[in-house]
Amino acid sequence: MSDETDNVIHLFRQEPGEHIKRGMAEQWEIAFLAADQSLTRPETATSLRVAVSFMSHLIRGHFEVGQITEEQRDSLLWWIGTGAYAAEEIPK
């Protein structure tokens, strides 16, 4: 496998709509339920927020050193950001 950025699959060509964001939030909750956790628990939601923040820093760092393109950065940040959305919306 090459380290070139052209071997990365584009996650989407245009920003997904609200229905996709809500579906991803539900997928986050399903993943946590499988681990006997729930985003309705404040501690679990906080842990997800921390993980999203950490992953976002990693993604931005990869962009800053030229490992991924701006489009890839933006795509990854959007998808990872659905975790923060889930942490806010699922408990409601």
C-alpha cells in the first residue's frame, strides 16, 4: 500500500444532510450499547467528546504536515464530528 494521499477513499463528494448526521448519531449509540454503555450517561457522552476532540487534533495534524488533503481533512472532521453531535443529541 502506498503512503500517497491519492490512495485514500473519498468519503463523500458533498456534505451529507441532516438525515445522515442523525443516522450516524444513532450508529454511535449502537456502538456504545454493544459495549454496555449509552450516550445517555453523562460520563459516556463526555468520553466520546474527548475522543472526538483527540481524533480531530490528529486529523488536523495530518493535514498540517501534508499527509492528507484539505478535502480529506474536511471530510474526516465532518464524520468524526458526528460523534460530538451524538454526544449532544442522544441524551436529549
